[in-house]
Amino acid sequence: MTRKKYSRLEMALICWTLGIFGIHRLLMGYKNWYLQLITLGGLGLWMLYDLFAIITGKMKMANGEPLL
């Protein structure tokens, strides 16, 4: 199954607004997205780490493809 390709800006906005629920990881295809939902984004720290990784281009889709 192929996932929709997202830009870094789209993912950064989704992470900023819904990051504590792990929605950005769900959309990117990661199977551990529910851990952020349970911990509320690691009390915000995990979400901030992901946001920084998305903005700098270090976080890729779960299948290894870069964000657009």
C-alpha cells in the first residue's frame, strides 16, 4: 500500500497541531504512532523532537522515502 506523499511543511503543521496524538507518525506510516497517543507525545518532548526532525529533513516516511 502506498502512502500519500506529504511536504515537510504539511507534516510540520500536522506535527505542531496534532503531534501530541501522534497523527503525523500515523500519516507517515509508522506503526508505533499509538505510543505518542498514550503518552501525549512524551509529554510534548517527543513531539518537539519529531517537529525538529521534520523541519531539518531528518525524519522520513516509514518506508524510507523523504518528505517532499
